[in-house]
Amino acid sequence: MNTDINTPSTPLISLLEHGTDGVIILDENKSITFISKSIASMLGYESVDSLNDDLACLFNPGEFKSFELQLSLCYESQLSKESLGEYVFKSIYNDQVWVELSLKYLLNDSQINSVIIAVKNITDNKLIQKRLVHANKLYAFISQINQAIVRIQDEKVLFQEACRIAVEFGDFKMAWIGIPEVGTRNISLIASHGATKDELKLFSNYTYDTGGPIENVINGQNYRVIEDINKENSEAWERIASKQKYNSAMVLAIKKFGQLVAVLSIYSPETGFFNTNEVKLLREATADICFALEILEDKKNRKISDEKRELAEVALLESNKRYELISRATSDAIWDWDLIKETLYVAEGFEILFGYESREVPVSDCLWSANVHPDEQQSVIDSLDQVVASNELIWQAQYRFKKSNGQFATVKDTGYVIRDQQGRAVRMVGAMRDITAAIEGERTLAELNKNLQAYTNELVSTNTGLQQFSYIISHNLRSPVANIVALTEYLRDETNTPETNLELQEALSTSVNLLNGVIEDLTSILAVKNKVSDKMEEISLRGLLSDIQVSIQNLINESKAIISVEITGDDTIYSLKSYLHSVFINLISNSIKYAQTDKNPIIQISIDSKEDFYHITFRDNGMGIDLEKKKDEVFGLYKRFHENIRGKGMGLFMVKTQLETLGGTISIQSEVNVGTEFKILLPIDI
């Protein structure tokens, strides 16, 4: 893997290599020129060298096409994009790694000349969200089962309701309940939900396999889990799996007073869906159904005792305790809003995270109206009302939540809406996570990125300056020094005539004066670059331009130049007067100096203040510069473009250096025999 980024600086590489987020850098052909070590680590590789140079190889199959479209749009528009969206990368173990991508388009930056893609690993967030949704659905499943037990008085209706709740609230694909026929291997369908017509036909008179999951349960096992249906040695199971894409299942025994009365089968599209926690909760839900069957049987025989009623209440309390245990297993603050009873319950996580005990939180939506920051309170409540009134199941919001000590924590709140058969919201269960530390981390990262950009800009500027000084040393200093050395040697020749020595001395004097001029130029440049006078002051730009015109009035009169000044808004700037005077007089003098021979110079100066900057334009009708050939040399040191006119080639270099020292910028547009336009952006207060 090529790790060059147009030979970036060592500090820049260090920052990229040690960042928590990944970085991919592309060239103009969309080819990878750099991948940070964090991406290799993210995907399970020991080093960057193990990764393929092909960008598509990072993505999970089917993901790259969408990314490639977004990438092409950025290349075509030459614009950066804060978010390219969420994608799935493929790890060395073929696991899914969720990432969020953003793009910085810097191909038009001559120093960087790259496209930088930031890669943020959001896999943990995705898994947490998935676990939360699934935990909420499990709780909803158990809660609905217990509500059904309380209100339903018929065994068949209870079976049918259990199947419906399993599919609609438990996130299962299909559920059915069958009753084994005594003395045969047949099982009769009594209730189902989510089953197709073919499945109903199959289960209506189903003969279970010898040694299969259903027989295992009928023969005494409380349950049997099928991790992968495709690996089950059963023609019927394989047929179901291939048609409906079921990949895992669980079979549970439904008993009444210890005797098997029915078998509950539940299916999921995910392989290995039924983990230890799933199995435990489903067994407890089935136990609740079994207990309800016993209560129904007792009611039928009119033998319901006070003890049985107490046991039924205990079963409901135990169900709620299970929910409390789930809430303790997570670091989030769990809340449960009953929209029918208009009650709100918060778990112990609120005391840990925010210092509130459950009894301290009032009913209904007062959790939000009383504690959300006033600036965000109404938007949070409105978004809650909107989700409840719609058909959506997930609600999310990020806001500031007041803790018991009066301080505000930034939280991410996610809720799951439970709806009845008519789609009406009846309950909402959610989790509130304190992300204050994460937000602070993002702010720190943003500040780091800002400092990195400033460092890069400074590095580029310093590098440009070093190149200019290198040019001076190699060209402007070397020539006079070489002449001085040679002339000194000639003067030591004792055979020289007086006339010859006089000529040599004059030549030596010329070389010394030339060397002195170069040294004075260097001194001026260093003074601009390294020292800004402490004498900052308020300056009237209109007054400054007027003073300059007075000081060069003879030059203006001789050239018959016409100078117009247009100022919009305030013209007061807090800056260094000597630098601004130098910049303005250089640009005006150049316009007169490089005027066309057959035209009087016309110089138009416009100044407009917008926000914190002055936008200054100098426009003339002079000789112009061929920017197609000389664009990169315009502001260079000792660069001249009209050999027939005397000059040293320092003016525009000093203008740019002084403006950058004041925090400003300058750009040029020019056309030969038409004229030149300089645009200056200068901060009002430095």
C-alpha cells in the first residue's frame, strides 16, 4: 500500500496515523494513495500492507455502487460533503463493520492535491440500537402476554393471541400452536399467526419427524432450539426454510398442571437468533401461558382460590421485575410511558446518571417538560407528539437534560412505540444515554482538526518562503559573490597596469553594490515576515488613499492617470498603516508604470465591508499579464513580466507578504492589452 500523500509532513502523518477515526486519501483518478492504520485495525488486519489497493474491496458486497455514485458526484462538482452516508465495510473475518463517511475535496489545492475521506466506525452504535429495539420488543412481547392472560377467559383465544403477540410484538416471523394426537405422530393446528396458506395446509395435519424437535418436546423436553433450520435433517423443515427464508426456530412445551397439552413453534429469519437471553424470556412467557391455562381450568371448574389469585398477581409482578433486571443490565436510563393510564415510570438508571429517584419523576410527559433545556423543550415534546400520532415505531432525539444538581447533560434518547391492533400508540419504552463525554470528545477532535488545518497552512506558507529564499541564495547572491572572488584574484596580479587595476576596482565596486542591494531586499522581506509593529491603529481607508494620491500627484499628472474610488459602508479598519500604505501605493504605481502606451491609465478602486472583512478591488486598463503562462509566478520574488520596463520584481511579492501578515489574501485576474484586476480580502480588525 502506497502511503505517500504528495510527500506530507511528518507531523501530518503522525496526526492521521494516531487518530481514532480512519482516513483514506485518493488522487484525481480515485486511486488510493493513503490508508490510516486505524482502518486496518478496524477491519481486523495487522497492518495497512494487508489491505487491497482497490477501494471497492473495503466494502461489503452491494454497498460500493451507492458509494461510488456519491464519490463521482463530489468529483464532478469539486465540492466537499460532510456526510456521504452510512455504509458497511467487510472485515477480515467477513463480519459487517458499519461506517459513516465524509469527504473533503482538496484536488484544487496545489499543496495537498487530494481527496480526503474520513471514516468513522459506528458499528457499536448500530449494535446498541439493534439490541435496544430488540430488548424493547421482548419486553413488549412479555407485557402483552401478561395483559392477554388477565383479560382472556378462553383457552383457544389465548393460544391465538399468544401467536399474534409473538409475531407483532416479539419480532418473530411466524408462530403456531399445535395439539398432539394421542397414539399417533400427528399434531393438529389450533392457532397461528404469520403463516402462509401452504404452511397452514402443512400444519393442519402435520406428521412430525422421528427424533425431530417436536418429538423431543412431546417426549419430555421443555424446549428445543434449532440454530440453523437448513442443517436440520428434515424434509418438512427444509421445505419451510427454503420457501419462507426461516433460518432458526424454537419449539416450546405448553403444559397444564405438569401435563403437555400443546406445542408452540416460533420462527426467525436470522440464523442463531435464539440466544440464552431469548430462550430464558420465551420460557418464562410460556410458563405464564401455562399458569394462565391452569387458572382458566380452575375458573372453568369453579375452583379458583384466593391463593391462585395471589399467584396470578405475583406472576404479573415477576414479569415487571424481569423488565427491571433488563434495565439494570444497561448503562442507559430506561423509561416506560403508559399512554393509556398516563403514567410514567423510570428505572434505577436515572438515579445513577442524573440523580433522580423514580418517585421524583411526575406522570405523563413531565419528564421532558420539567427537565429538558428551555431552548430545546418544545421541539422535543413536539417530536414525541408527532411520533405518537403517526405510524412510526422509533423515536429519537438529542437534547440537554437537567440533572438533580442543576447541571445539564447532553443525552441521546431513543424510544420504541408499542401499538394496539388498530395502530394506536398505547405504550412507549425508551432508553436515555448520557453522551456528554462523547460530545466533548467530538469538540476536541474538531479543535484538533482546526489546529491541524492551521498547521498545514502555516507549513505550506513556510515551505513557499523557503523556496523563495533558496532561489535568492542560488541565483541572486551567488553571481555577485562569484564576481567579487574573481575580481579579487585579478587584483592580486602584480603585472596589472594601473589602468587595468582601476577597471577591476570599478567592476568590484559594482558587484559589491549589487550584493548590498540583494541583502537589503532580504532584510526588508524578513522584517515583514517576522515582525509586525505594535503600533496598530484605526485607519480611514478613504483618507489613506487620498494621502497616497497627494504624495504621487506629479506621477499622476505626468501619466494623465484617472483614479476613481468607490467606498460602500464604513471605511475604518484597525490595522498597520505602514503596510496598507505600502500595498496601496505599490498597486497604484504598478497600474501607472505598466500602462499601455496609447491609452491613459484608468484605475478603479472599490471598497465594500461585509461582515468582518473588507472586499477591496483594484482594476486598471494596463498592459496585463499572460496568466496562462505566468499564473504561478505572479507573486513570486524577482519575477518580472515586461522586460522593456525597469523594475526588480519585488513589488507584488511584498504586497502579498504584507497582506498575509495582516491576515488577508490577494488574487489576480488579467488579460494582455486589456488590463488587470486585483481582489483583496482584509479583516476589519486583526
